[in-house]
Amino acid sequence: MPTLIEIEQLREHHAFAVASIAGIIGLCIGSFLNVCAHRIPTGKSIVSPPSSCACGQRIPFWLNIPVIGWLTLRGKARCCGQAISLRYPLLEVAGGLALAAAWFWLPADRAIAASFLLPILLLLTACDIDSMLVPDGPNFLLVAIGLTLAVALPSIHGEGGHSLAILDRIASLETALVGVAVGTAATWWVRTLGTVFFGKEAMGEADIILCAGMGAFGGWQGALFTLFGGAIVGLVLVLPSLIRARIKNSPGPASVPFVPSLAIAGAIWFFRGNELVEMWMNLGR
């Protein structure tokens, strides 16, 4: 089994090839995420039955090839002619681009972590956009994987200077646990105060767990950036709808999925968190 150093050397010397392979794997993961996003919120098995059309007809494997299958069918089911949502190829492309970017720009340890983090963020985003039903399973899995990787890859939390490897793992796990605690507490308080202020539930429980998961991957800074950065991203995303409603003198959107905004902020932090901290420190000088 190759060591982390060997993987990093391979990534550095063959960055484009490694990113391309990661992108292809990401496309396949994106295809599987489509199945998960469709079935998990409704409590269906993601294994059985095999992929089928809405009319019940089984889909042959060659039409399940990521993106190519959708293009071949021109966005319509071969069996019944029903339109196939654009969400399917978009999620596949997003999975491919996410993993390709991770393995092209991030060091090997963070690229490995991103290979777990980004697909789960995409899944949670797809579920929230589709039905505003964010399943607890993938959300708690995000927390569990983050804590596991903190022990297995302590360098993702900047640990690696102790004389004993076990001390690095303990320090990394401590950072991840503090991140989970801060992510949980901060989001809970924002949710509670928002609910009191607006008179209705301001955030869902899924948002709390997601911020806790980002704390496991990015420490307390990652958790807070995900929460407050997500609020800014959400405002930017919803602003056009609010302006349009104001111009037409019509009510704005009744509810807006917040998980996509948190996921975008979390991904930004994981890719560029260190640079953002340095930028903030330089502004204070």
C-alpha cells in the first residue's frame, strides 16, 4: 500500500493525470449520489432495486454511464419519453469537477479527505434542493468520517511535529472534537435566537449537524466559517429572487434551502481556509 508521501509525489509529478482519473471517479460517484438523493429521503434502499425509470422500466447499464447516458437520450427516457431532470447530469459533473479540483490543487492528505467530504456535501445539497428533506444518515456520516480522518490523517489539522505519532493523532482528534462542539453550539444558538426573533424556525437540525461535520474536517474555524460564510452565500443566492419579487410586488420565496449555502462555504474553507486566515491576519496589521 503506497504511503502518503508516495501519493503526494505521484500527485505532484503527474498532477493532470491524477486529477483526470479522480474526475472520472467523481463522475461515477456523482451518478451514485443521484440514486442516493432520490431514494434516501424517502427511506428506500440505495442497493435494490436496480436503477429504473419513473415508469418502472429497468435502465440498461450503458444508459447509466455518467453524463453520456443523459446526452445519448437527449434528456428523455427511452422507454416512456418522460423528461429526465437536468439535475442528474449536473450532479455527475459536479462530482467529477469536485474530485478533479481536489486532487489537482490540494496536497494528498487534504485531497483524500476532500474525496469523502465533497461527495457528502453534494448529496446533502441535492436532497435539500430536491425536497428540502435532508437525511440524518449522510449528515452524521460526515461527522464520523471527519473524526476518523482526524486520527488517520492528523496532517489535515496541521499536526505532525510531535516525536510520537500517537501525539499527533491525539492533538488532531482534539482539534476535530473542538470543531464539532463549536459547530454544534454556534449553530444551535443562531437557530434559537433566529427562531425567537423571526417567530418561526430559523434553521433546521440538519444545518447544525452539517456545521458540526465541517468542524470535524476544519476545526472550529471551519465550523464558524461554514455557518457565517453560508449566511453570506445564501444571501447572495437568494438576493435575485428577492429583487424580482420586490419589482413585481409579489411575495418572495416562502422558504429557501440553506444546506447548499453551507456546503459551498464549507468547500471554500476546505480549499482555501489557510489563505483566508492569513488574509484576515494581514488585514489586522
